Amino acid sequence: MGKVIATCISEIKGVQKRNVHRVTLIENHGIEGDAHAGNWHRQVSLLSWDKIEAFRQRGAVVEDGAFGENLVVEGIDFKTLPIGTRFTCGEVVLEMTQIGKECHHGCAIFQQMGDCIMPREGVFAKVLHGGVIQEGDELEVSYIPFRVAVITSSDAGFRGEREDKSAPVIEQMVKEAGFSVVSKVLLPDEQQQLADTMREICDQNQADLILTTGGTGFSPRDVMPEATMSITERQVPGIPEAMRYYSLQITGRAMLSRAQAGIRKQTLIVNLPGSPKAVEECLGYILPHLTHGLEILTQKASNCART
């Protein structure tokens, strides 16, 4: 939970925002009277007071709103939260849509300090429900979407000889389910490279769920199951078993899938098939049930409401 330190607006774009102490937010528009409000994804900008204060300690003289932020909030490190995070403040509900922005090197702060924190620390949100926010109000993180990393294993795709059609299907499906896609990578069918990439994502806590596509068949180059099992600490056999059971009702070839699932640290890894149709079938079957498992795995079930 954070505390609102300042509420800032500017009536004209390109003019430094100023603290007006109290603002009215309009659903799917932004802050009343602010030049950056409108029917787009960057309706409200937020910046941590703690980051501003650290910047001031370096000698910068900056007023609230100087970085173009609408809401200055103490106690929340915004950049650590994934896209899709929701904040509530009284009746107001905001959903984070973007992290950081391009900094214009001609801005006064950059000219003074040779640096600007907005590109790496500031975030943007859209207004899901309007209301009033004023100084001293509490801003609560009410929903944090699970973070998903998508890995495609394909020699032909890595060489640019085949379009990766499965990863976009995964991305669309998990976003529709309320998850946040934090990374997508296309790799060759090299076991060590696949294993190293998954290990890094898990050990650096970059994602709660890794969904892989491809490399689960009988070809000598199909090594995704081996890469997965080489780094997981606990197996989750029920997930691939469920996918095979469901797929067998569609095609007998489902028995040929060698897909695996396992856990490393606080990240679940699930191997999906390589074809877009099979991905849609299998992921559609397991996705509604993954939320509960991820809540337990990440120990966040009691910390925030999830839908």
C-alpha cells in the first residue's frame, strides 16, 4: 500500500505539471483538466516518491510533477510490477499499461543532471473507474497478474525459415485470461541453450509461468522435455497427463507427445505442442486450472485478489 504525496496536472502538453493537491479522474479518459488525458493507454502517469527523493539526494532541484507525473506515491516501487497491475484509491481503479517512456534529451531535468528517472521508473495507467484522489489518500495494489514468459523451440524458426505462429496464440490466450506476458524468445532446438534460458528466468524471478512451444516430439532435435527436466526441482506430471488425455479425444497422435511440466524456485514450466491448433486446445484446457496452482506456488493467494 502506498500514500499519495502529490496530484499534478498541466493544461498544456510540454509544460511542467504542478501539484494541485486534488484531482478528479474520469473513466477511460484520465484526469480532468490534464493535457495528457484522452482515449488512449497513457491516461495517468505515476512515479514513486522514493525514487524522486533519491534523485534529489544527487543534487537535483525538482518540484512534484517535474518529470511529467500525475501521481506521486510513497511506498510503491512501480517499475517492479507487471503490466496489468491494478491500483485502487477509494472509488478509483487504475490499470497499469506501460512501464517507462522515451526521455527527450532537451528536457530541463536532463540538461541539469544528465539523467531523467521517468524512462525507467515511471509507469502509465488507464482509468477503469473514476473518482477523486487527493494528497494523503492511500493507493492500494489490488491485483497483480501472473507473469508469463513464452519460449519457442524451433531450428527453422530461429533461422527465419518458418514463421512462429504458436507464440502469438499463447500470448493472446494468456492475456485474455488476465496474465501478463513479460518476455518472448525464439530459440534453436539446442538443449543447453533452452535449459540456460529457462534457468535464468526462474532464478532471477522474471516470470511466474514459463510456457514453451515446440520440441516435444520424436525428432532427434526435439529436446524441450529434456531441457525442462534438467533444470526443474519438482515435477508436475498431472499437467502433461491432462493435456494428453484431452488431446486423445481429438487425435490418437496425442499419445506421441513427450511434453513435461515442472517447478524451479517459484516458477512453473509447462511444455506445449508446436502447432497453433494443438496449443490452443491444450492451453485452453489447462489454463483455467493453473491460476490456483500459481497462487499457491507464488504464495500470493492471500496477498491480492485474483480473477
